[in-house]
Amino acid sequence: MTTRPHVVILGGGFGGLNAAKGLKGTPVDVTVVDRHNHHLFQPMLYQVATAALSPGDIASPIRSILRRRRNVEVLLDEATAVDTTARQVRLASGGTLAYDYLVVATGANHSYFGHDEWAPFAPGLKTIEDALEIRRRVLLAFEHAEMEPDPVARQAYLNFVIVGGGPTGVELAGALAEIKRYVLRRDFRRIDPREAIVILIEAGKRILPTYPPTLSDKAKRSLRDLGVDVRTEMTVTGIDADSVLAGGWRIPAHTIIWAAGNRASPILATLGVPLDRQGRVLVEPDCTIPGHPEVFVLGDAANFAHDPHGMLPGVCPVAMQMGTYAARVIRDAVRNRPTRRPFHYWNKGELAVIGRGRAVANIRRLRFGGFFAWLAWIFVHIFFLIGFRNRLLVMIEWAISYLTYSRGARLITGRSVDRPPTPADASA
Amino acid sequence: MTTRPHVVILGGGFGGLNAAKGLKGTPVDVTVVDRHNHHLFQPMLYQVATAALSPGDIASPIRSILRRRRNVEVLLDEATAVDTTARQVRLASGGTLAYDYLVVATGANHSYFGHDEWAPFAPGLKTIEDALEIRRRVLLAFEHAEMEPDPVARQAYLNFVIVGGGPTGVELAGALAEIKRYVLRRDFRRIDPREAIVILIEAGKRILPTYPPTLSDKAKRSLRDLGVDVRTEMTVTGIDADSVLAGGWRIPAHTIIWAAGNRASPILATLGVPLDRQGRVLVEPDCTIPGHPEVFVLGDAANFAHDPHGMLPGVCPVAMQMGTYAARVIRDAVRNRPTRRPFHYWNKGELAVIGRGRAVANIRRLRFGGFFAWLAWIFVHIFFLIGFRNRLLVMIEWAISYLTYSRGARLITGRSVDRPPTPADASA
């Protein structure tokens, strides 16, 4: 061991990886801790959930991404608590990790707004396991419908409800609509998959609330063209194994996906600083926590309220830029050139894809929808996808899907398939 | 419903699919029953277990493979028993299925020769779930080794034992040797993955016992070149969570893979006909069961002892040819042209791959090893891989792996990773 400053980075997502990369050539030892061995390209996770891509296409081992950074060590472990006084991180494996600088980039999980009893019936989409579970439920629903002689019970299998009209909900709804319309068209003998109904429920006034209203409208029209039933200003009040209650409606459905709320990682509560309602740390202008200029909190774990345009959204560019920023501050401090200019987010824009050839884009002053927005989405996402191999493979998979309307990863894996899913499954 | 004869096919593997395809244009209704929604290209399953390919690359939904066969219906269900008198199949979902012709192509699972207590410690390789479990254990073993300060305990994580020197065992051993040597070379900071030891244990006199002895020798030499410790005439007498007992040795190891024995599907016992020691049906020369010319048993479920060259091996070409044969017999019977010429297996040869540029081939009179055997293997396997999309993707993934020595699907998924695997994990 050297006596060089030790930088501990919690989380190998976009924020953590960029922080680790930004410390290249700096005389520090870096330890990246993540409970998964892989970095996940979360913006494309919905494509795994909807059988377009395989998990391996959008995830890369953190070790191999960082293999050439000789001052970086990767630890497969889970940080459970931070002691900011002793400057130590406690690990699930039992050990502790002392730090000189700490970067907390642990992201967020879904939140059911106090209704955790809904979780087994309405899985969210944050991890590869989540995506495979949703894929399993979606594909199984069609299988059960094919075997169900009673028309009412059959339709309940063919109703898909997505709760939450943000980018994830919109992208899922569009992909499900394409599956029922095109992908499965000829696969069944007793049901017509086009009988499936995809319902997108949003509590607010419009879907994609962080986008300009004109784009929300465009997205809504695109979804409706694809046959998605978009319902805004409708609050979900109940979810169980076979229905959703919302706005006075009871919608019979076995496949319900939660894309509505986030809750930041529980480790943040151990930092001893004020959190917002979603559990995020209210960070200083330099992304540190009050009283501890050596502790940075990034990305979805941070509530950064110092931007002139309002609170920063929970998207990867924010996390990436914060990671690069934290690395620069640490580099300057180590070299005794502390500057601490406040973090400034350079907003390059937002993109949400709805389906084949359909997307909306809000890039600086440009607001557009349709085919060109979709091309922009493909370009940006391929560009940021980690690893040459993945980029090439995903491009080919998309090209094949585009030409043939097929989805290659339509596997039901995990559990035996001789009965409908029950609450017990989800908690397994 | 029509009054056309009903053909029920149990199993969507190579035998079942070929039977279904062979009935194209025949005036029968076909129902294919499988408990998985996908056909699996089992000969390449070891590539999923060793992180070279993703599950989606080697599996396709049975429905989409058969979508254009309008007389074929696919049922996601598990057949639990056959009543040959009533001509009915009982299903796990509760229903029954009446048949005029029955094709049983349910394959085999691994067998621990009466030692089922070894199963949690030494998983076999038959399904996608098996492959992901092995991949998880292999990748986790290196992670645990990286975190283990004690050198003896560390080496136990780096010892990989494969039991069984047939093609699956040989292919797994070669792939693991390449992983430790090339793939992970630069990924770790505290361990050198090349310290890992891959041990292949075979009870018989030589590995690849169905091949000519010269090729067994070639394969052994190739494996040794790759650094695999090949041990023949060594019988495993015990397996537990941290060791293998074999031939007087105690080998400390946490990662043990079972590639030694097969046991045919349990449904065969309900047919009421004699089975061999591995649970396979002793079929007639026309692949039917004694006394029931309407019931066919194919592939790994059948013991076909009527070939002049001895018992047929459990490989896909046998299953495929039997499937095509059964379809022809049914077609002739339906058209009232019963011929029942006995099944004849056309042996096109055998191929086993050992590593990059290394394989052995036994094709009719040609017996060769090395680079050309490896090219033959790639050609044959890509050719038979189901679905255009998969073929192209796999070819690209292999090309990238060949050029970069990387493996793209190195994901640890499934369970939390903050502790070493325990017996409880495997039984979960």
C-alpha cells in the first residue's frame, strides 16, 4: 500500500465510472465498489425488458471497462454505511474501507410512494434482473392468454398497464405496442396478439413532464398512433395480482409495470446530512455534502438545486458530468490547486424514443419529433454505449429488428411456466 | 376442430422440431408441447456458461420457428404422464391432450449416478438457467479470490473441476482455460487469473470415449497445451461445498461442474415399456415403443440398439434424423401407404472444439485435429444454428472474440454477490 490519497467511489454507474476515469494520471489510489460486476447502460434497459436486446448487449464488466487504469481497483461488494467522521465505508462482506475522498454515486431504486405492497405485482425497471422479470411476465402473459378459454380471463392477460409517463414509461409503452402489433403477429393460433391493450397511466397533466408541452403532445399522438391508451391526470390508488385501480377505474390486468417513482439509495441516510423527499442529498454547489468537502454525491443520489434552470433531472448526462467534475476537484485538491468552481451542467438535450421511426427530441432550442428524432436517439445511444463490441452488436440487432420487425431475445427464463404468475413469484 | 389425426409432439428440441417440420403439408393437426418457450441450441450452451455468448444467441422461441406451419400449434406446458391405452397426455397445467400419434422427444437431464446430494455443489449443463448459474459461479469465483487474503483459501476459489470427459466436459475445460489465460488477464489487481487451475476428471481410460483413440490423444494434448490438468481413470467418490474427492485425491474447489452422466426424462417411465439404466426407452427399429406403433420415442429419450455400428450416441444429428423419420412414417400412415422401413442413422461425423483454433473432427474416414477441425466446427454449428439473426450475431461475436480475446457476456446476474456461494444458493 502507498500513502497516496485513497479515493473510494461507491457505484459503477455513469457517475462513478466517469469519476474513476477522470482520475487517470492523478497520484491517488482509486477503489470502485459496486454490488454488481457490471456497468449497466440503463437508458436501454427497457429494450431488454421488451426482448429486443440481450442483457450482455447493454452491460459490461466494470473490471474490463477500467482494466487499463492501473490506479483503479474494483471491488464486488455492497457499501452499507458511511462514517464521515472516521472517513470509513462499511461493506456488506464485513470489512471497512478508509478513504481520503469519497464519491457516492449509488443511484436510485423505484419507489411505490409508501405502497411497497404493490411491488410484487408491479415490478420496476432498474436492474438486469428487473428487466428479465418484466420480459418473463410480458411473454408469459401471451402464453397464458393462448391457453385461456374464458374470454374475460383471457383479456386480463392481454391488458398491459404501465404506471408512470416519464421517458421509461413512454419507451416501454411504445415497445409493448410494437410487440403486440408486429412482433407476435403470427405466433399464436387461438389469440390475436393485436387484441392486447397497452395502457399508460400518468398522474400529472401530461406525459414526459420534463419536456416542453409541444413534445408531450407529439409523444402522446405517436403513442396513440401505435394503439397505446394514454391516460393522464389519473392517479393509481391500488394494485393487486389481477388489477389496477386508478381514477375510479378498475382495470383487470396481470402485467403491470411500475415506472412512476424513484427513491435514492438507502446508504445516503447514513451520511448524516439533510435529504429531500426522494431520499437524495441536498448537495452544495460543488456536489459535496455540507461540512465535508471530501465527500461528493452524484447523479440520481444528488439533489442539485443550484442550476439557474431549476433542479437537474435524473438522467445520465448529469451523472456523467458530475463524475468528471468530482474527479477534477479531487485532482486539483491533490495537486494543491484547490479551485472549487461550482458545478455547471451543460444540458445537451433530451430524447425519448416511442417506436420504430418515432421519437421526440428537445435539444437546446430544437424541438422536434418523428423520424429524425429517432435517428438522433439511435446515434446518441450507440455513441455512448460502453465498449466497441456492444456498439456493433446492438447496431446489427437493431438493423435486423428494423428490417424484420422481429425481436431476438424472446426467452422466458427463470421459473417454471406451468401456471400464471403469483405474488409469491415476485418476492422470490 | 377438425377430425384430422392429431399428432402430439412432446419437446421442442431438435427431434421434436424436425418431426413438426416434417409434417408440413400432411393432413394432420400438430401440437408441440414444451415447458420452455424456446428451442435451445444445446451444443453451444457451454459458450453461454463461459460468457462467450448470450442466451438469446443460442435460443429461439419455438413459436416463431414454427409460425409459418399453419397446422402446428405450440403449447407452453409440461407433459407429466402418458396414458397409452386412452391415448392421452396429462399436462402440468391440469388438462389432458388426446393424440392419434405421439412423438416423445423430451431429451435427458444430468444424472449423478445415485448421488443427488452432489447436485447443489456441481451443477450440470442442460438449460439456459444451468448455463447462467455456471457462468455466475465461474465469474464469482475470481471475484472471491480477489478479495481473499489467505493464499490457501484463495487458491480453492481458483480451482475449477469439471467432472466428465465427454464433448461437454472437454469444451468447458478448454473455454475455462482460455478465460483464465487470456480473457481475464488484466482485470484483477491482487490475483493473477493465470494462477487458476482447470482440472478435467474422467472415469474412463480416455477423454472423448466415443471418438477414435488417436483423436482422444490429440484432444488431451490440446487441452494440456492450454494448461488443463486432464486426469483419466479417476472416479469421483465425493463432492461437497469446497472439495472433490477422486482417486484418493482431495481437490479443494468451490467451482465444480458436472458433465458426467445423463438420465432420460421421467415421463418415459409412464409409457409402461422397458427402460435402460439411463431411463431411456428401448425402441423398436422404427423408433416406436413395443405394442404401440403410434408412439415414437426420439433422440436422447431413446435407446436405439438396431444400428450395425452399435448404440446411437446422444447427439443432435441422431435426434434430428429420428424426428424427420417419425414425421415420414406418420405421413405415410395417414396417407395409407404404411411402409415402416426401419430407421437408419446417417452418421455425418463428430466434432468437438477445445479452444481458439483447436478442435478434433471424426468425419467418416477423416480424422483430424487443429485449426481445420476448428473451422469445420464453426461452419457446421453456424449452419445449424436456428434463425438468420442468431447466425449473423454469433458469427460477429465469435469474430470479435477471436480478434480481441474478450468475452462479451461476462455478467453476474441472479443473486446478490456479497458472500461466497453456499449450498443453499444452489437449491434456491
